[in-house]
Amino acid sequence: MNAHSEMGFGTMSIHSGHHKDAEGALAMPIYQTSTFCFDTVEEGMAKFAKEIPGYVYSRGGNPTTVELQHKIAALEKGEACVATSSGMGAIGAVLITFLKAGDHVICGECVYGCTDFVIRDTLTKFGVEVSFVDTSDIDMLRAAIKNNTTMIYFETPTNPTMKITDISAVAQIAGEKNIKVVVDNTFAPPPVQYPLAEGADFVLHSITKYINGHGDVIGGAVIGNREDIALISGSSSSKLCGATPSPFNSFLVIRGMQTMELRMERHCKNGLAIARYLEGHPLVDKVYYPGLESSPQYALAERQMHGLFSGVMSFELKEGIGGMTSYEACRKLLNHLELASIAVSLGDPGTLVQHPASMTHANVPKEKREEAGITDALIRLSAGLENIEDILSDLDQAFKKIDL
Ligand code: LCS
């Protein structure tokens, strides 16, 4: 924990970190180097043996990336962090480090499409048993635990259906049985939600999204206790399997993080306003956003997400608009948007829309997709930082074009 850990979120995102630059540079320098020189063979030997501190090779550690790790750990109120070259790198790091053949993993029934693939396909190839369970249903989760269950992995909110799981309830059940709880917090990063404070063992992120916040980096991070993070960064996937971020990307994320509180407030405020607009629109059938008072999970979301919720939501259109199926109507609506971009990703400055069934979750088998609520008519929207009137008027003009 660093000296700024008791300060407000906005202060911490600027001042947390440990780097004191030898030249006095205020901004974190980019140590764009693959390797580090030793004055003597003896010094190199001592650094490799970890008898003295210091950098040896950037796959194993780099000052710019280490500074980023200190900052992300501080933001999540965790002891330590390992940054990775992508969110999938962070997920792979946790799975590879802490699972072995014969273990059983419970994964949330609805997770990002590539996560679903890695857990369903890749893990099982290595002899890990997997069950997909709706973790928002605590009784179902409890019933799914077996003697060999060693990890419960979930997203809250889920991508793209925005379902919430009670992290502290899961942590309580898992704690009784020594099962590790891993929460993907990509959709609701601090200051929205703090999974470690709710009892999770690990929190991970695609920092590609809100943490970098500018749509120009692919990156990931895992945060947890010092011993567990040392296992990942010292001996397993990030160092030996090579999912290391570039120093330049680490620099960009450090820069992006400094405005995170302001950005998150605006993303969430715009998100709520758009969700309310969609809920009141006569052509919209359902809106999935935990910040709507009509959401069955509103009370839990309000507590766990500190009333901020997220900037992401999904929605379905009504059947029969202009004689179209809701699937046809949703494609047409997206094609008519002028300000919002059709693009996968979220947490960017600009509003993004996408069609999960054919894009982010296309590799999830159709039957499983539909069980999780990812229908062909579902649209996901990530509220950007634009002025809300402009986002709503863009939606308005597109709705008018499908309702001729
Ligand atoms: N976890 C979640 C919840 C995600 O949404 C994503 C990517 C990842 C992990 C993986 O992170 P990456 O390797 O891309 O940094 N989600 C995407 C999405 O919904 N649209 O494009 C990517």
C-alpha cells in the first residue's frame, strides 16, 4: 500500500506511484529499452539472483511499467499489480498460474467472448474441469461447487448483459472452502467498484477500456496480494510466457489514468441519461442497465457500485418496427448513427455501439449465447464523454429513420 492510499480517488490517480526521477522529470519517463547494462559480471549475477534490486531485461520488469503497476494497485486498493500486454493476457496469467489439471473452475455464464473461449476450450484441453453458472444466483453457485473447485471467475457487470453478482456473497462462500475468487472489473473500475474490498482474491482488467480511457492502447492488469502477484510476475505467465506491456503503452496508461475520476463520473452520468432515454423510447423493448430504478438488481448495484454504475448498457428493440424483425431493426439503427461509432471496445472518449451476437460474442455457441441473454436483437452501447444532448440527438435521428 503506498503513502497516498488514504487520499481521495482523484488525488491518488495523479499522485500514487513510487518513481522519483534522477533528472527531476515530473512526468514518468518512457524507459524504451529492451535490456539494462551491468557495470560488472558480479552485479549482473547479483541482480539475477535477486540479491540486489535492479532491472535486468524489460520482459521481466521495466521502470515505466512498474510505475503503472504501483498506480493501478493503489487505485484498486490492492497490495500489488502485474500489468500485461492485454486484458486477455491478464486473464491468461491468472488461469495459468493458479490452475492445474484436475481442478474445477466455475465461470460466470456470461463473460466476454474470448474469455468464454479460453475457459471453455483452452482450459479443458489441459485437463481443467469447467462449469458455467449464473453467479448472480448464489444458491445455484453454491450447488455448483465440487470438492475439486479451486476458482470462481466472473464479471460484474457481465459483458454484454450487464448482470450483477454480489461479490461479497460469493467471497463468503468461497472463503469457507478455500476457493479463489477472481473478478473481472473492466466494466466498473474504481471509483465505481472495489472487488478486493468486497473480499475477492484477484481483480483483473482490460486496461484497454476505462483505465487507459483514450482508445489508443491494448493492455491488462491483475491486482491482488503481494505473494500471489509475485507468483504471476516472477515465475509464471507474464514473465515466462511473455504477456508484457510495452513501456510506451505503460506511459500512455499512466497519462490516461490521471483523469480517471473525471472521466468515470461523466461516462456514468451519460450512461444513466442514455439508459433512461432508451427506457422511455417507444421502439425499445428492454434496457439492461443496473442503474435504472426498474432494474431488479438496482439495490445491489447501488451498494456495490457506489451509485455510479457504468457507462455501458445493452438494449433490445421491439419486434415489427417498419415490418422488420428486431434483429433487422437493430442493424439498421446502428447503420444510421452518425456520431456514435460502430466498434467493439468500450470506455473510449467517443460513444461506441456494437452487435454482440455477431461481434464480441460471435465465438460463443449460439445456444449458449441465447441462454445467457445475448440474443440476435441485442445492441451494446458504451457511453462516451460527448455532451449528452449530442449523443441523444444522434440516437433520436437514427430511431426516426427506422420508424418511417
Ligand atoms: N474482459 C472484459 C470484460 C472485456 O470486455 C475484454 C475485452 C477483455 C477482458 C479482454 O481485454 P483485451 O485483451 O481486449 O484488452 N472486451 C472487448 C469488447 O467488449 N469489445 O472489444 C473488446
